[in-house]
Amino acid sequence: MRTLLAQVGEMARRSITQTLRQPALIIPPILFPLCLLAVNVGGLDAATKLPGFPTDSYLNFAIAIPFMQGALFAAINAGSSLARDVETGFLKRLALTPMQRAALLLGNLAGVMTVAALSSLIYLGVGLAAGLEIKAGAGGAVVLVVLAFLVALAFAALGALVGLRAGSGEAVQGLFPVFFVFLFLSSQALPRPLIEQDWFRTVATWNPVSYLIEGIRSVVITGWDDVALERGFGIALILCALGIFGASRALRTRLVRT
């Protein structure tokens, strides 16, 4: 166990150092979601006047969106990092060492998750400065950040899976439009009961991203909504487990090939 932790620490230090040396991996995940949040709040605030809209502040409703977009960036960055290690032959060299697969995977995710954690705190801080009201209080803010971090980890693990399977940074970049479609076809812009188009409402209901958004949103608008939080945490944990399991299998296959 001590050896594994030491190996994870070394790989994490490498991942975090590489990430901090590349502003392109830090600035867009923070700036882009906040800019889009500002545009949405300014352009869609009239939606709060719809009968049945759950809050009178669109900021309270839309604050979940930057956390989800930050998770998308986590997926791309994690996948690109591992794909780069495949392309540069780093994994080939690593296969000749006693490094454990778990240490490699967890360590590589560390840099991405460092940015995700920082981004989540910034999103929350900017939201509070702009007038965000968290109905669940300080405890709700903590739960919001924990859930957002777990969602980012799940997406990062899925990105790592694609990066290891494809071994190509271009293939990983192709994930962004796919994930963005899932985000668009969810309840990000309107509550599901207020979506008038039947097909859109049906897709949003079956889309797991809707429940991740609604879990984050619930502590802001509703307070302690057990159903929304259970669904949000449950889906995030399932995606996280599937992503890490798939990435571990892909890494084992990749190391055997080398």
C-alpha cells in the first residue's frame, strides 16, 4: 500500500506540474463557463416569469451549467494527457518499470482534478458575488462542490478511457461535441416539466446529465431535496465506476501491447 501511495504521489506531482505549466489547460475551463453563464443569465432571465418556474433568479437556476461545462473540460484534458503519453512512448517506457497501473491512472487524473476543484470554487465564488442564494445554506454549498467534483471525476475517467483506447489526441478532442450534445439535450435551460416539445422532454428525462444538473441545482433552489441528490450522486458514482473500470482495462491492454 505504501508503495502504491508513493507511486500515485509521484505520478500526481508530474501531472499537476505539467498542468500548471500549460495555461491553456487552466484558463479555458474557468473563463469559458463563466462567460457562457453571464450570457445565459442576461439573455434568459425572462424565463423566470414562466408559470411554474422554480425560482425568480435565473442565476440560481443556471449556476449548475458552469460546473457541468467544467466537467467537459476535465474529460478532454484527462483524455488528451493520456493520449499524449501513448503518442510520445511514455507508456512504453513505463511498462518496463514496476509502476502499478492504478498509480499511473490515478496520478494522471490528479492534475485534471486539481483544475476541476479550483474551477468549482471559482464558479461558486463568482456566483455568490453575483447574488447567488443557496437555499440549503453553507452545508448545501459544500455538498454542491463535492457533487461537482465527483461529476468532474466521472467525466475525466471517461475521457481517460477514450484517450487510452484511441491513443490519439484528435480522437479525444472529438469528444467535446458529443458531450456538449448531451448537455444541450438536458434540463440545463428549462425545468423538464416546462419543456413543451414532447420529444425534447423525453430525451431530457432519459438523459443522465439532466439528473447531474438537477442534483447540483437542488441545493440552490430547493434546499435538501433527497430525491434529486440521490439521483445526482448515484449517477455520478455509476459513471465514475464505469469510467475508472474501463480506463483500467484499457490501460492494461495498452501496456500489454507495448
